[in-house]
Amino acid sequence: MEEKQVKRRMVVLVPVPAQGHVTPMMQLGKALHLKGFSITVVQTQYNRVSSSKDFSDFHFLTIPGSLTESDFKNLGALPFLLKLNQVCEASFKQCLSQLLHEQGDDDIACVVYDEYMYFSQPAAMEFQLPSAVFSTTSATALVCRSVLSKVNAAAFLIDMKDPETQDKVFPGMDPLRYKDLPTSAFGPLESIIKLYNNAVNIQTASAVIINSASCLESSSLARLQRELQVLVYPIGPLHIAASAPSSLLEEDRSCVEWLNKQKSSSVIYISLGSLALTQTKEMLEMAWGLSNSNQPFLWVIRPGSVPGSEWTESLPVEFSKLVLERGYIVKWAPQMEVLRHPAVGGFWSHCGWNSTLESIGEGVPMICRPFTGDQRVNARYLESVWRIGVLLEGELDKGTVESSVKRLTVDEEGADMRKRAIDLKEKLEASVRSGGSSSSSLDDFVNSLKMKNSM
Ligand code: UDX
């Protein structure tokens, strides 16, 4: 009998063009594709995901006239994002109109856009398409952004400049202190509050999807559900639910061969994600602290991440000799494979939400050195809620680096953190298994899309 091909309904995805946002959006695409939807990814001209074999079933569209790599370099991250939202609104409408023309009115099930790509919302409304906001950070960080979007910027700035206030718990956000709130290293407070205001203003979307799980932050999720006017779906961690390799930089896999030669749980893996910067002084303290710790290390130094240097030229010659004996430096690593490797005993991280989930997902305890935004929230939670991280604050010196590495990889304290991390790993795995909280939440979201006109 001839098999009838059922046409898949389409989900349109709009990711922010940055690694930490592209990765979870592509994972969400995989998860929704597995549930029977076709996936169209609408991208800007900067940081496009290649339509490689991993995404051969996806369609990719580029928004014409959107900003480019040189705009990012000239403007900086925060103004870039604000401007991107201005310039893309009209051209995204054209893209959607074209898609509707090709697909037919009923065939777009939903437009899922990153919280920071809020230019997508007016287009979805104009064409009366269901839409959902995808928040790629933790639920707690989203609660913080919602709170910050309502503060008086001038008064808050005065509070933030007072060292005593900085150490106080922010009202209603225990254990987060003023200094843990997601302000930005990439622009002035007024701009970040403006961005949060635009992004959190989500009443017109039908749902909020979050890459998190109730076993990690049930009270923040409950608070979000109370405060936002729409349904909140915690469906993470997506990297366990639906892996989707989408590295924008080339991964150096030679470090895995190096890891193969190291003792179990001995290596400290250092990576500060795709945007964080390290000043030369701090980099040197890290280098000498690592040297004095006597532990093997794998260090990702992204070209351009040390202002004033191309790559590693500011490291002293003596350190280069040590690297040959006890360390390994790469420009970009296959992070998931590294964290999964039995030789890795700890992860020194900027605590981006993806890195945080990936580390917990492999039961690896962390040294937390947040750089900006939600990373501070994650670092505080790693240290004092989940108790699987050592938080490094203030100016860094080699003595603190040495003792933190030993606390994590040699001392009993590190072993206890590892046990708690493994316990969380098991809970995360259970949450994305059939019947688990995140798996059920994804099913609920999918069912809401399948019920036509229900959103
Ligand atoms: C940023 C923010 O820091 C983060 O908090 C926010 O949630 C998203 O945007 P980023 O700095 O890129 O993200 O950090 P992170 O969220 O940790 O994402 C980095 C991704 O790059 C991870 O998925 C990680 O596996 C990958 N990576 C990192 C590599 O594949 N190789 C590396 O060497 C380093």
C-alpha cells in the first residue's frame, strides 16, 4: 500500500547570533524535530550555523540587511543587540510573510524566539502566529532580569557603587547579593536595564520555554510562573535531551588524546566560554597558581580573549615549558567530550548557563569565576545552593588559584562536591527521561502547539 506522507507543521526558530544562545536553540530545534515538526532557523548575517549533516533536515533563512561581524566589532555586544532589534523588525516581517506564502496559513505552528530577539514578536502578532519566548539562561537569572527591568536605574546605580551594599542580599532574592545580579560588563547599567525591559515585556507571547529543570531551581520556576502572565515550560537540560553539535569555532580534538594520558579525576579544565575577556595580569596569576598547584591542566585560551594579545604571547617562557610537561593549551575544545572524560576532576569556568548545565550533567565540580550578566547568578548558586563550586571573587592572586585547584582536585572538600554533582547529574538525567518533569513539560508544550488555535 502506498504510504501517505504527512506534512510536518513548521516551527520557526530565531536565535541570538552568539554561541551560548545558538547552542541551546539548535538543541531545542532537534527536540522539536523529534516530536514531528519541521524546523526553519532564521539567522542574522553574523555567526550563522552551518547547515551541516547534523542539521540536514532543517531549513535556514538569513534576514537580509541584518548586522554583520564588523558591526559586532565596532559596536560591542550590548549596543549590537539593541541595534539588531531595530534593524531586523521590518525584514523579519518580510521573511515570515514569504514563509507563509510558501507554506500556507496553517502550517506554521509557532515562532520560537530568543528572549533577546524581541523584534520577532510584532511580526508574529501581525500574522497572528503563536509565539514563544525561549530563555537560554537559568530561571533564577530570568527572575533577576524581570526584577531589574523595574528598578530605578539612577538609584540602583548608587546602591551598586556602595561596597557595603554590594555584599548585602538583594531583597527577595536570597542568596543572591547585589553584586550577584546580572548587570553587564559590556555596557552601562541604563542600557542593560533598557534591554531587560524590552526582553522581559513578553505578555504578547503565548509561552516561555526555559532550558532548566525543576530539580535545579523549583522556587524560581514557581515564582516565574506566578509573575509572568503566560505558561512557563522548563524543558532542560536540552544538551541531554537532544544533543545538536553547533560549534561556531573549530574544535581542537587533540586535547582528548592528551587527556587520555592523564590520571583519573586529576585534570583541571579551564574555559571561559565564547565572550568573556581575561586581563593579562589575571592570566599571569592563573598561570602561576596552576603551576604551583602541581595538577595537570587543560586550558582553553580563545584568540582575542586577552585584550592587547593575539593569543598566548603574554605568558612567560618558563610557563610555556611547564605547559609541555603538565599542561595543554587549545584555542577551542570539544567541551562536552572533555567534561565527560574520566581524567577531568574539575572545571574552572565563567559559569555561562550552558557550561554550568554541561558540567553538572557530567557530575564535574567547578571553580567559578563569573565575568558578566547571568554568570554571577549561576556562580552564586553553584557555590551556595547546589554546593558544587568554589566561587572566586575580587582580585585574583596565584595563592588563591593554587588553593582553589587543590580544594577541588585533591582535598576531601572536592570529593564531597563531586558526590553532590553526581547526585544532581542523576536528577537531571531523570528529568529528561520519559515521564520526568522536563520531558513532560516538553510534551505539554508540543501538545499546546498541536491543538490548533489553542495558543
Ligand atoms: C553566554 C553567557 O555567558 C551565558 O551565561 C548565557 O547563558 C549565554 O550566553 P557563553 O559565554 O558562550 O554564553 O557561555 P556558555 O553559556 O557556557 O556557552 C558556551 C558554549 O560553548 C558551551 O555550550 C560550551 O560547550 C561551548 N564551548 C566552550 C566549546 O564547545 N568549547 C570551548 O572551548 C568552550
